[in-house]
Amino acid sequence: MAKVKKYETVKELIFWSYANLAMAHTAVERNQEKYGTFNYVIRAKLFKGLKDETMNMRSIFDDEKIKLQTGQICNYCGSNQNLALDHIVAQKMGGKDDAENLIYACRSCNSSKGKRDLMEWMEYKGEFLPLMIIRRYLKLVFKFCKENDLLERKVEELDTFELPFKLENIPIKYPKPSELKLNIVAQ
């Protein structure tokens, strides 16, 4: 029997990724080697709650607090050398030049990422970025889609749109918890 896709609309895609991220986050926090029933329940409840609007994505303010606590290190590799501000959603792709879209990155990571979509760059590197960066990215994508009335559109409809991100790169599956980290700083 074929697996049923959990999303049709852009909103559902973002919510499914966010719910999977929450599942991964709880597993990493608990130092689990693999996902268990508890993690799947977290994902199911959050996805349902987001869809029926009884739950919300956490505010970007929470991420700003984490950004301040992380300090001046590259949010991708942890280096504290040759830092610059990086746009999570590249300006050349339409990303805004505001605090919500800025994090520290070393020149090497910043240059490697270039104007690529963050998730596209993650795939290119062949490693999953810290979950807190992905969480921030998903919130920025959600905010953009909400501001531009794209949330209720079918995912396929946006194939022809020029967006500052690539919907096809939004992670819908996450690796084993032992392969993930919450943030770049030591946990």
C-alpha cells in the first residue's frame, strides 16, 4: 500500500515539516538514538493542531533569544573566525534585510551558501543543519507565504512562481536523532 502524502497545500507542507522538526527536537533533547511512540505522538498532535488552528508555530521572538544566547559564532559550523551577517533567505532571492532573516556565518559558509536556498545548500553539503536554523527558516517561509496569500495554494501551483525559497527543498523527513543537533553550540 502506498504511503499517503500528509499535505496538499503550502500551509500543510510547512506544518508537516514543522511537526517533523518538533518530533526530531524532542528526540534530540532526550538523547534518543531513534524515534519512538512519544515522538510520533508529538508530531501527530502538533500537525493536527496547526492544521485546525488550535496550535501555532512558536514566535520568531523565541528564535531571536536563542540567536542572542548563541553569540558571535557561525550558526552553520561553529567557527568564531571571519564572521559576517548572513541572510537565511538570500537577498538576491528576495530575502529581507531585517533581523529575523540575519544570523552570523563565517565567510567560508557564507560564500559556500551564496544565493542558494538554505535547504538547497543543506542538501548540497550533505548534512542536516542545526534544527534551530531550520525552525527559523520554516517560520520565514510561513511568514512570506502568509503575507503573499500563498498558504492555501496547492504545492504544485507554486512551481511556476518565483519565490525566495524552494518548496521542494523543505524537509519533510528528518534523519535519526543521533545525527542531528539542536543548535551549533555545545548542547
